[in-house]
Amino acid sequence: MQPNSDYMLPANHIFPRFIRIPLVIAVVILNIYFVFIERSFTVLYYVLWLGGVGYFVVQYREAIVFHLRQWKISPLLKFLILGYGAMLAEEFIVGLVHAANEGLSLATLLLRVSQFWAFNVFAFTGFIFGWYFFIRRYSYSLTDIFFISGLWGLFSEHTLSYLSQNPIAAVLLILPTMCTYNLIIAPALFSVAERGTKVVGIAWRYSSTLLLFLVFSIPPMAVLWFLRSTFPDAFPPCEYISCT
């Protein structure tokens, strides 16, 4: 393994330049529709997560990368702490916007946040462990990271399955969803000072990484399926998250 200089300015795998204007347009349109027509605060999530947290990460990326790489603990433990920590932060915002739709009481906020945390600790395990396994073995460009993480996000959120029901909303959700997953994994990837150098073809690189995400996801998702069937109230309602 060897240091890779493009990791010193890694924001391009969160918000690549070529998607920034379409991303802003998509988020604005989604919020106009849902807030003013549907009377729902749900998609304000993208403003808070991408516009708030995402802007902070991009703005201070050099300092973030420096401090994360100076953190002297096991690389695997660091990666897991950052991966799960970012997921918990993101799901807090998810719980917040859903609680806002229900009146935003403290009890509702705590309930929704704890439910989304419980669900996504299992749901994100394959994504986090899969990236750690591959990023230390193979060479990925920042473009690779954006598309691989984004494609996994589209698959996980069933975004493209809504094309037949509401094609406009489905298309508008593509870029926000892809950026969301890239932002979640960003701190963990930032912490990797040395990554793999083995170069393989793009078809193998994308397919094998996504397949490994899926393989690593099977055991935790099986546990999640059992727990949801046994303790349904510990997880988000089906209207908030896929029950399939």
C-alpha cells in the first residue's frame, strides 16, 4: 500500500463538480413540492444533511483528513467508529424530520431517532465493512468511489423502483441519494492514509465491490429481519422505510 495524494482533497467523491448544479436543482424542487404541496418536512433532510453537514465536511476537509489520520488507533476500529458514527449522525437527522411531521415532541424525536438507529446499524454493516475490505486492497479513483457508493445507495433505498409510480420524484431523488451515501462513508474513507494499489478493470472493480457489499449485508439483514418480526416497535414503521 502507498499514500495517494488525491485523498488530501477528497471532496470530489461527495459532490463531484459535474453534479453540483443538478443536485441543487433537484433538492430545491423536491423541497418546494413536499413542503408547500404535500405539507411534509421529510425532504428538508437533504438540506440539513447535504447542505449543512456536507458543506461543513467539504469546507474543512483538509483539517478533517489531517486529524483523522493522526488518530492513532487500529485502522479497522477507526474505520468502523467513523462509518457507524456518520450513519448515526445522518439517521438523527432522518429521525428529526420525521418527528417534525408528527409535531416534534421530545418523546417522538427520541422514539424515531432510536428506531432509525436500530434499523440502520444492521442495514449499513455490509456497506461499511465492504469498503474497508476493498479500499485497502484495490485502487479506486474518486469517481469510482462516488459511483459505487451512490449505486449502492440507490439499490438500498429502492430509489429506481419508484420510476413506475412517480418517475419525476424518482429521478429527482437519484443525485441526493447518491451524495447521501458518499457523505456517510466519507469520514471513514478520509481516515485511510494508505490504500490498495492493485489495479483491475472497471467492470470487475464495480461489480465485485457491489457484490461484496451485498454478501456482507446478508448476515446482519437476516438478523434485522428476525428482530423486526419479533420486535416491530423497535424499528421505523413501514411507511417510513421499506419493509421488504
